[in-house]
Amino acid sequence: MDELTANSHRLVHLDLKGAPPKLSYLEKLIPLFKQWGATGLLIEWEDTFPFHGSLGVVGSKKESGRPYTEDEIKRILFLAKECGLSTIPLVQTFGHLEFLLKHEEWRCLREVSRYPSSACPSHPNTQDVIWELVKQVIDFHVDNSDLQYLHIGADEVWHLGLCEMCLQRTGNTIEGRGELFLDHVLSIARRIKETYSKLKLIMWDDMLRSIPNAVLKNYDLGQYVEPMVWLYFSAEAFQLPDGLWEKYSSVFSSVWIASAYKGATGSCQQLPILPHHVSNHERWLKELPIISSKFDTFRGIALTGWSRYDHYATLCEMLPVSLPCLAICLRTWLNNGFSMQDLQSVARALGFSDSVLMGMDSLPRPRPIPAELSFPGWKALSSMELFCNLEHQSRIHLDSSQIKTWLNPWQIKNSFGNPMHIETFIPPLTQLLVELGNAERFLRESLEPLIYPVAIEEWVSTWIDPLREQVQKLVDDARAQLKTEGQGQENTSSDKQLL
């Protein structure tokens, strides 16, 4: 095992803004993360944190069935500590603030009034509201864990320097926008450091990449934060900006990196693409010698697992179905590379009879459905594989040349159809409806112990209901056409003239 991978942090990122796990499920997962090689959790609470006071409307509600109460979070932090895992909360402080800015009380803090994504750094109330967000999270963690790090986000600030107040400060230049960004981040960081002097701060690096090096040096950002450099592409597309390590090492003495085990290959992806994520980790491993030669300290890696691309985005890969990918990515990192022996070992440990079933080979649909696995929540993976097979099958029917030839919208509108062909469509489509209903029941049963009902309803309404409605409409249209018994409308006079 390489020294850098053995002795540095390995954080499992929990993105709780999408399908947050129930406490009873996390009680099973946290020890498993430790067993697989994690050293800590990077927890992005977003609106699942029980904010109080003026922020009470932002966070989780204490009514039954919603994440998380104070006691539940205390339990999560206790379990992590008991397992020897550090916990690092992530609180967004600039971009990705939809969970705050969507509320009418803080609409005035938006950089662009129509868009709830980014805060205006020039508004006189922005700093105080964000400070209250940060302070409540820090204080809770200080009281219930050995808090050493806080991640302040600051990635993907899509709207920066656009309002009148900000334009006056920036002069509408690249340098000016960079300074505007750094002024805000440093103001937050200094305030945190003044109150919690021993706390180390982490931030995403993407907004720093376009800021001129001279500006970064002038702000002495390395005194306050450590960058977490993220890139989620597979090896073929993996490319960091030229000179990035030289640029950052002139400002920062310590650095983090971030890979992905889910939520980085498509905004509505249902199952992780294992080869992609393994390849991403392999490529990051090749960067480690360069990183170690440039920085005094390589802090470690965060294996990110995004549940939504933003607060409003649809759910992508849920945590239960992504655990095999996380397990093999951690094994790849710990062993300083990927091997088929490692894959087979992890597959056996998770209960797969064959590594192919774990998804390393890119098989076309339908794929085999794994059964009787041995990791918590495995039935969710089986139910998702089943649905993806049915979705593929449904698309074959809905997009088939037969449907387009004998049951297209014009034919339906004009009751113009040949029963000989149309009657063949009904049995397979009716059977598909039955199978979709069975898949929904299986999925609900498998997810109910793991995540909250609101997330299950969202997923079913997003994926199963629209598909079922499309198939049901085809069945209804086919039956209506059969009632015409081939007595479709006659050609119009214009049609006759053309003939």
C-alpha cells in the first residue's frame, strides 16, 4: 500500500439533499464504511439539518417521517466517532444556496433575483445570514464530535458580479470578479477563524482556477483555507488545467482532492457506471506523486457521492444502489490501483456470485438481476436493476417501428388503423403494465426501510408513473382503434385530388 493512500484521509461524502438515508440504515452503513477503508465522513447536511431560530424554516422539520432531529444527528456523530471516523460537515456559503435562497425571507440575498442559486456578496445582510448557517452547524458538531475541519463549499457560483452593487465593485473584469469572490470567501473564513481558531477550513477549488495567480497570492488565501481539487472524469477525459499544481502550491501548503463514486456521470443516472468511477480513481492515483512533490501536505481524498446536481434537480443514483461502486473505489484507492482480483474479492464479500453481476462489464439491457446479496440495502439494487430492464423494454415498445407504422398519432386521431396489426400490440403492452406494477411494489418494499417516504414518492412519480402512463395510453388507443373494426375515415376531397 502506498504511503500517501495509506496515511491520508479517505472521506466518504454523504450528499443528504437527495434521498437521505434513515438513521436505522446509517447505523448499518457507518461501520461498513470503516471496514471498507474510510477514515471519515464528509456530510453535506443542506436542509436536513435541524436549523433553529431565524433559520427554522430552512432545515428539517421535527414532525414524524422527516430527517433529521437533533437526537438523530447526535446518534450519527456518535456512531462515526465510535467507529473511528472523523466527521467533516459541509456548509455551502456562496453558490448552491437554493435551500436557503428559495425562501421568500432571503430572496433579497440572491445575486440574480430570478435565480436562487448564488448569494450576492455585496448585500449587507448576506454575511450575517451565512454566518448563522455556519455557526449553528459548527456549534452542534463541536458539542457532539471532535470537530477539526469544516468544508465551506464555494463551488459553482454560477452568478457572480451581476447585480448593480457587485458591478460597481468589479468593474466587470475577470480580475474584479475574482476579487469579489475572494473578498466574500475570506470574510466568511476570517469570521470562522476568529471564533473557532483551531478549526481548519476546506473549500472546493473550481472557482479559483480562473483567478489570476497574482490575485490569489495577494489575498493570502492559504492562511485561511485548504483547497479540495475535484475532477470526476474517467482517465480518457481526465485533464486538469495546465500549471494548476504549480499555481496552487504557491498559495497553499496543503491540498485535498475529490473523486466520485456516484452522481457524476449523468444528472438522471440511476445506477453507477463502475468502470468510469474506477478509472477516475486510477487516474487520480497517477497524480499523487506530482501532488506530493509540490505541497507540504497531501491531506487526502473525498469520494463524493452526489444525490442531485442541485437542490432542484431530479434524484440521481441513490446511496443503497451505489454501495458496490463505493466499495471497489475504496479498494482501488487503498491498493494503489485496480485489479480483477480486487474486483472478485469485493464482489464475493458483497454476495455477488460473479463479478459481472456487480456491473464492471458494460452489458446491454436487460442485465441479470442480482439476488441474495450480503450488504445492507441490497434489495434496492436488485429492484433498480429490474426497473432499468423494464424501462429499456418499454422504450423498445414505445419507439418500435410497428407502433410508428400502425398506431401513430395521426392514425389514432383519425381512427385509421388495421386491427390485424393493432391487436398484436395489446398483450405485450398489458403484460408490461403488470410488470411495471410489480417493479414498483418491489422498489417500494426495498426502499422503505432505507430512505424516507417523500423520496420514494418522488422517484416513483419521476420514473415509473410517466412510463406507465405512456404505456397505458398506447393500450387505450389500441383498444379504441379496434372498436372501429378497420372502418377508418375516408380520404378527404383534397386527398382524393392528390390521388
